Amino acid sequence: MDNKECCPRLIPEDWENRTFEWEDKIFLKAKVLTFMYIPLNFGHVMTKLMRKLEKENVSSPDNLCLSEHTSKWNMNLYLAIDKEMAGEKIAKLNGKFLSKVYEGQFQETQKWFDDFNTYAKDNSYDIQKTYMWYTTCPKCAKKYGKNYTVIFGKIEQGI
């Protein structure tokens, strides 16, 4: 992939209203500093992670990178990888995950979360934990004319 297209184009239908069963899905873990939930060094951290992958000849399926806001001041990143990397912080996710695609600016995040939670409830799912996937960098979002975000929720079937 050349520098003009650093982020692959998302096909929303592949992620819209879907459930995924993950068993020991491997992620490279990193932290991002935030200010009032706004990422400050996201691009720097992603560049560093991608360089590590390139150096170790590891790939990231779908460039899937989940963000977990842990406070107003930081968030965890989980970059999906196809094999473990020695000496790196690795996380493995297990369980059933619901996904839904949204398009727009980050200011709409609360509206998206409200919609996601309603969708889950309407389908008898209990959300245990949520993650955000910001699918493209700002340059690629501008190039594609779409700024997709996918919300993932770890779910249990409700009663």
C-alpha cells in the first residue's frame, strides 16, 4: 500500500449489525494519552505500532484497531495481529462481539453509543464492554469522503 492510501477502505456491510466469535484473538496493546477523551498522540502511537509490525513481518488483519477509553486521560489500543510478537504487550480477546458502523464526526459519539445500546437491547444482548474502531486516519477519511467508526460490544445473550 502506498503513502497515498495508508488505510484500507472500509466496506461497511462487512461490519454492520454483525456478531463475531473470537477465541484468543491476538492484539498488540498500546496506550494513547487523551485530554477529556480526545486523543493527543494517536497518530504517533499507530505509526510506532505499524513500524513494529513491519520490522517483525507481522500483519494486521483488516487493520482492526480497537480503542478502549479507560478515563478522560488515556485509552488502550488493541491492534489485531496475525501472530504473537516476543517482547511486546499482547492481549487476547475472547467471546462474542456485536458490531455496528457509524459515519460522521467524533462529536456524534454519544449519539452513536446511545443508538448502539438501543440496538443491542432491541436484539436481547447485554453489553459487557465497548470498543471503538476508528477505521481511517484523517487524510484517508478525507480522501474517501467517509469517516467510518465501528462500535464493538462484548455481548451476552439476554434472558
